[in-house]
Amino acid sequence: MVTLDKIYHAAFILKEVARKTDLIQAPLLSHDAALYLKTENLQVTGSFKLRGAYYKISQLTEQQKAAGIIACSAGNHAQGVALAATHQGVRSVVCMPDSAPISKVEATKRLGAEVVLTKGAYDDAYEQALRLQKETGATLIHPFDDDEVIAGQGTIGLEILDQLPDVDAIIVPVGGGGLISGVAFAVKQLQPSVKIYGVQAENAPSMFESHREGHQITLGTVKTFADGIAVKHPGDTTFSMVEQYVDGIVTVSEDEIAAAILAMIEKQKLIAEGAGAVSVAATMFGKLPIAGKKAVCLVSGGNIDVNILSRVITRGLVTSGRNANLLIALEDKPGQLVGVSEIIAACGANVVGVRHERSDPNMAISSCFLRVSMETRDFEQIAQIRAKLTEAGFQIVN
């Protein structure tokens, strides 16, 4: 059973290993709320997961520690378990889905765990962990559906109340629900008026759908680059706690998550992974009733693969109107490219790519398609360019 005393005890135990991460203002990420970021992306191992894993392992008996531990994770819990186990002299085995970012897999190995890659998503890795646990007698360290793990994550709620006593709302990423359960329980026990909101990726909405239906549901598939919250089925304990202590859950799209990651890089000089950015995405795109409120977005992790980050930045630039592509139908004669370029330059945009196409069977023989890639300021500038090109007689196909 999760209790406030257990969360305070976890906070005491964690002093030796976990950071009290900064709470920083983020005025550029919200126009209508006083927004703050709880930077668990700067936690040891780059994620909040260390808190729950370390506290859980610290409460095992000596006999349990001698038998070793086993865990399943998409990456962040894996690193938390690996560091916590190594720090306490315990052997650890971690089952990870084969879709987990290479950076997280390698980091888990470096921190001292044996990694077993499993085909599929988190839930498939969990089934593999259960099989190995039965074979070896090791203790399973569940990533979210465990009282001690939830208590460890709840220490973040204590820190937020200490850092911002008059907070109105806390926005929390949700996968299996361990983080939001701990934070919501701690905060509601001490300041019941504070609103707690959860955010999931719309392509992995297991807790959102369960909360809406009033009972746990299992998704057939999950497909999101926010791998840290890609969970098909919420936990039993966490679902019950979410129903009791959480004020609402919303979802955000892949493009909205990408835009939030880009915004944090540009405006806050912080790097968040997809799962860590969903709280900010919900705020940026007006998904929550926090206008005029002091709100804290919990940035739960920053362990994003560099290759994925590159693609996310590109997607984020398009989503926020910073990059644009135009397909223009032209008469195939001299001077057309110059005319298009002059209009784009006059509007203040920068052409970064041009492709001239003559072979499309849908165009007239005397015509061609010009595909132009541009760096732009915002959607207003893109609309201005399109209008000016149309006024000049150019036909914009897309």
C-alpha cells in the first residue's frame, strides 16, 4: 500500500543517489499560463525512473538481493534498475523490446545490467521477464505497478510542492501510470486543491482509454516514438490510483510531441525525449484548462536517440511553420525559377532546396513541376508566400 510516510521514507533513502532536480520558469512555452518545468530529464540516468527503482531495491531483503533482480523496460526504467542494482551490489537482468533506442540499450549495459532483447513492445518484454523470473527465482522490479516504485516516483510531488508551494496544476506524462500515481497521491494528500493532469501519446492511449471507459483496457498495438510511454495495458494499482487522484487525461499527436521537443531545445535549451515532452505538448497546444494558472510540466526524461532527435527536429520545424515545401506548376520556359525565387526572397524566406520535375504524366507536355523547400518564420509567412505566388500567376499544386 502506498502511504505518505512511505513516500517521505523514499525521499530520505534517495538523498544518497538522486538529484533534487530544478524547477525552472518557461514563459516562452505558454502564452496564457505561468509555466514551470520540473527537469527530471536532468536526473541521474536522464530520467525519473531511478527514484522508484532505487527505493524498491533498497527495501528488498538480503536473501532477495542475493537471488538477483529482473526488470522489463523500454529504456529508462532499465537504466534506473541497472544503476540502482549496481550501486547496491545486486545482479540485474533487464528485458527490453528490440525497438528500444540503441542509446538506451547501450547505456543499460554500461551501468552494469545484463540486457535481454525481446521482439515486440514493452508488454512483450514484460512477458519475457516473467518467464525468466520463474526460471531464476530473481525478484521482478516492475516499472510502474508496484507500491515501492510508486512511492519513489512520488518524491517528485514532494519536491514540486517545496519548490512552488502555490502551484495550481501539475501535468504528468503517463505510460503505465507509476509516475502520475506517485505524484498525484503525494500532492493530493498535502494540497488537495492542486489539479493533476496526465498526458499520453495518441498512438498509445491505454490509460486515457481506460480512464474514459472506467475500466482497464488493453490496446492491440502501440506505435509512437515516445517509447517511454508506449504501454498497451495500465497497471492494476496505477489504474485504481489514477481513477481516485487524477483530474483528467488528454492525448497529444506525434507532430505535437515533435514541436514540443523543438520548442524546449530552442527556448529553454533543454533536450527531452518524446515521453518527457508530452506534458509540454499538451500545454503548447491548449489541451488543458490552465489559463491564468501556475502550472508545472513534468519533463520526465531526456534519453532520446540522436538519430531520432534529428528526425524529430525536422518534423518539429514543419509542424511549427519553420520549414515548408511548395509544389508549383510552371510553364517550361526561361525565367520561371527566377520569378519564384524573387517572390520568396521578397517575403523574407530562404530557399534551401529546389527540384525540377518534367516526367510527371499528369502535367502538360509544355509544363513542369517545381518543388521548393524553404526555411520560414511561421505559418503566417508561408501563407504570405503562397498568396504572392498566386497573385503573380503561379499555380500552387500543393
